[in-house]
Amino acid sequence: MSRIYIFTGKGGVGKTSVSAAHAVLSAGEGKRTLLVSTDMAHNLGDVFEVKLGKEPVCQRENLDLYEIDPNYVMEQDFWDIMECIGKMLPDSSGKSMEDFGMLPGMEELFSLLKIAEIRDTGAYERIIVDCAPTGETLSLLKFPELLSWYMEKLFPMGKVAMRVLSPVSKRLFELELPNRQAMTDIERMYLKLIQLQELLKDRNTTSIRLVAIPEKMVVEETKRNYMYMNLYNFNVDGLYINRVIPADIGNPFFDEWLKIQKKYITQLEESFREIPLCSIPWYEEEVRGTKAVERICKDALSGKEVFESSIQVRREQFEQVDDGYILTVFIPNARKEELDVYQTETEAVIRLGNYKRNIPLPNALKTYMITSAKLEDGKLRLRFRQECAK
Ligand SMILES: Nc1ncnc2c1ncn2[C@@H]1O[C@H](COP(=O)(O)OP(=O)(O)OP(=O)(O)O)[C@@H](O)[C@H]1O
Ligand SMILES: [Mg+2]
């Protein structure tokens, strides 16, 4: 089965360069690889110095390059979804396609739907995704959960879809397939988005890799990015520290810079203890052309198992204890002051800054209440106790 590697990070840190290097390395290992860019300001073509069109182009044996044009993809493949979203959004009746482009994360959403579709064809063993800068990716990650909230409220049928797709009832899902024709467009879109979310959260399929440089602002944002990704239970399993000044540069001009970088590299090492880190040197020239990309492979990637995802990042889990249950959620770098936790009839809700994660509660917890919340060592522990009968 093909694996998806998503490279994300703040603007200009090296996402395109690092993902290109992975693609070249992967092709060199004899794996059929697709390097795909979801950033509207594409530059895969620039890096490889080739002209790319609206479909994947072969760069070398085992490597295709593809700059997704979300508008084209939308019109070609997902017109029905667009119409559905149009129907669901307040105020959007009769609006034209262009209006949808305004919604945050919409373009990336279509790009990811396209990537999921490509994955289903089985044409590639590895799909490497060069993302748009962090902000947009994050709003996108939130999107499916937001959407399912709307769906639950507006269209109770969504609940059926949810059941159909739960992992335990995959068999049931097969059984339901013939009836899919009969589903409304909205249900089908809902299913597609839930499927996409399941795919992106599935640790056996998707790796999310963060790219950073050792500078204050970037380090801050990368830590927060990591925190939110974990809040939503995405599988972040690698950090790349790019533009690291070689220690033996032998030029006094860089003495102070070396110290500054060292400070931020140490911070990154402390904040990302659970996942492998990989440093990439700062080169004397831009990463342009296949030689430059191969140089990153040679200096930083080869000999390491960069396509493995062997780390065991603690996922969220429910465990039974003497007097109830504990739900543990891994949220590295979170601060108490920005956390808020509450419970609805069916969900535990964790609010972190501007983000909110709804975690469905198992039926067994229907009569339980959250009695305490403790944040320790990057882990939030919610304790559930049974409501006493009065
Ligand atoms: N290790 C490096 N040494 C020297 N130059 C680098 C290095 N990594 C990246 N660059 C250069 O820095 C610039 C930004 O890199 P790149 O395009 O890979 O970043 P990006 O994160 O994809 O940017 P964007 O957010 O704009 O898509 C490019 O000009 C690239 O050639
Ligand atoms: Mg880029």
C-alpha cells in the first residue's frame, strides 16, 4: 500500500527543497514515487528546472512531478462536492465557483482529495506532498471536523455514514456500497471527507513531517504546529532542521550566528524528543536543479531510514482504572492557561487557543463525567468518574 508523506512548515523554511530531496531519494531506492505540490505558488518546476503541466510529468525513472491546480481538479473531478458545499453554506446560494476559493483551506482540501484519489489507484508506492505554508494547512486540518459538526447538526443522515465507516464495520461498509448510488450528494461528500480525514490520520498511511530553521519565530511556530497536529491526532513523525550553519565554517562572521542557532537547535531537540530530527546544512547557494537536490540527499538523508515511521508517539487513549476511566491526549508544548476542557452529551471537548477538538466518547462512558484534568509532560489526562445515583 502506498504511503503519504506530508511536508509542512512556515513559509520559506525549505519544505519544497526537503520534499524534493525525499522524492529523489525514494525514486533512487526503486520505489514508484510521486512528488506533488499543493501550494498554489508552485515551484517544483523551478527546483527541477522543468516545465510542468496540469497532469503528473515523469522526471526520472520512478519519479513523477505534479503541481496540482485545485481549480482544475475541482472542475474536473469534484464538481458535485462543490455544489454540495455551496448548498450547505449560509448565504452562498447562486454564488459562482470563484467564491469558494475564498474559504480558508479550500484549495488544499481539493488537492488532498485528489491525492487520496491518486493513492487509491495504487500507481505509486510513495506520495510525497509539498504543502503550502503552515497557516493554511492548519485551517484545513480543522476543516473536516468542523464540517462533520455541521453535518451532524444539519443532516442527521451523516450519522449513518459515520457508522458505516467506523473501522469495526468495514465489512458492513462493503455491504452498503451498492446502495451508495442512492445516497444524496451531500452524504457522499460527507463520506469522502470523513474518508480523507481517516486516511490522513491513519498512522499506517500518513506521515506528517515538519520543516523548520533554527530561528526564534520559526521555532515558536513549529512548536505550536506540532502541538495542534497532535491535538487533532495526526501522525507527526519527523522534524527537519534546515539551514544549519556548518560548525567548521571557520569564518568569524558566523561565530555569533553559530551560538544563536545552537540555542534554537537545543530548544527544538527538547520540544521534539519523541520524534527523529534531521539536520540539513546551509548551503552557499540556492537549492536549484537536480544536483542541488541530490546534495541534500547525500548530506542529510541517505543512510537514515527517513521513510520509516517506527516511532511510537503516544496516541490518545482511554484506559480503565479502579474508579473510572482516563483519557490521555498527547499535546506537546501546550500551556495550562490556554487549555479548556468540557463535556457534552457525546463528546469530550478540548479547546486550545483558537482550536477545538471534539473527541467522541465511547458508549461505556455515557454515564461518566470528567472530574479532573491534568496537564503533565505534554500529556493531558482527563479522569472520568461515574455520576453518583442520587
Ligand atoms: N539548506 C539550504 N541552503 C541554502 N538555501 C536553501 C536551503 N534550503 C532551502 N534553500 C533556499 O531557500 C529558499 C526557500 O526554500 P524552499 O522553497 O524549499 O522553501 P519552502 O518552505 O518551500 O518555501 P515556501 O513556503 O515559499 O513554499 C529557496 O530559494 C531555496 O533554494
Ligand atoms: Mg515551497
